[in-house]
Amino acid sequence: EAQLVQSGPEVKKPGESLKISCKGSRYTFSGHWIGWVRQMPGKGLEWMGIIYPDDSDTRYSPAFQGQVTISADKSITTAYLHWSSLKASDTAIYFCARREMSTKLDAFDIWGQGTMVTVSS
Amino acid sequence: DIQLTQSPSFLSASVGDRVTITCRASQGISSYLAWYQQKPGKAPNLLIYGASTLQRGVPSRFSGSGSGTEFTLTIRSLQPEDFATYYCQQLNSYPHTFGGGTKVEIK
């Protein structure tokens, strides 16, 4: 069964950099978009952006453009979400999810378990 | 960006109730709409895609309908395990926005 496994929780200080990961297995990683979704404490889901690992085509939500960088290394079936300078407001759970696009299906059908990022001085 | 407005944002219901959640898009999205269920501390789980197609393994008491700008998720007979938060998502155009969520609680 296809799965996405994310890296563990992080505690960082404002201004620090961070890269979290999402490793796919048991499916053709390069052939499926991987999206990132933010969930701030007690809040809803926010779509951040998405990457196609085969050619690294990446799309960002305007709300997150310039705030984060999404990348992928198809050779190790892993996608990444990177911050160069964290803010306290980046404190949230971050989910990765596989976008399945077939005849009728277009949705995030497989989700990672989430990575909790805490940014505090 | 396409905005998705879910209503209600909160509802209180009893086991066995029929529950309907609405998702309205700020512009037409054809049938590019998915519904997810999220329980506390867990990742979301896909329930419905293409506005009305049930994902494999999802109980048949869940159903979806609509196209264009108005969509509904119906739970025919609410079960204890259905108490959760539900989100719609549009995949018609980037960014693939989510609705604000509907929390379904036990009355």
C-alpha cells in the first residue's frame, strides 16, 4: 500500500532555517504530484503548494510564495518543505499529501502523518 | 484564488441523524471537488472526489453531490465514528484551496 512518511517534530528559534521531509514508498513517486498543507493550532487546512517530482514543476499559493521552498529528489522518493528564516507564526502541523489524478479521481488520496513545527524563542 | 465557503462551521447532531454540509465556491469549479474527514491529531482522510464519487473503503452512508459552485456532503445516518471535522477542497485551479471546515459534534 502506498504511503508517505514525514520527518519528526521540530522545535526551532525565530530566524533559524528548517527543512522537513516526506518520503513516498510503494508507488511511482516521480509520477504523482506531492502537495504541502499547513494546519495552524486549532485551525483549518491551508494549501501551500505542490510539486511534480519527475521534473520539479512547482506551484505555490500566493499566500506562501516566497515564504517557503518546495523541492523533491526523485532518486530517493522524497519531497521537502524548506524555510530559510522561521517566524513564530510558522508554528503549525505540516502535512504532505499525494495528488492522485486518474480518469475521474483528482484529490489528495494519501497523506503523511504530519510534522509538528514549533517556533519559539 | 477560488474561495470555498462551508456551512455550517459547526453542527451538533445525534447518532442516527442525517447531516448535510454545504460548500460554495466563489466561481465555477465543474466537479473538481473533494471532501475529507479529519479526526483530532490525525491526517485528513479522503471521502469523496469528483464531487460525488466515494473513495474506496468509505462507508456508503457518505454521499456527495453538486457541480459548478454549490456542493453538499451528506451523512445518511450519523455513526459515533463520524464525529469529526469535514473539509472541502477544489482542484479546478491553483491554488487548490480548502473550505474553512465543519466540525460535527455529538448533541
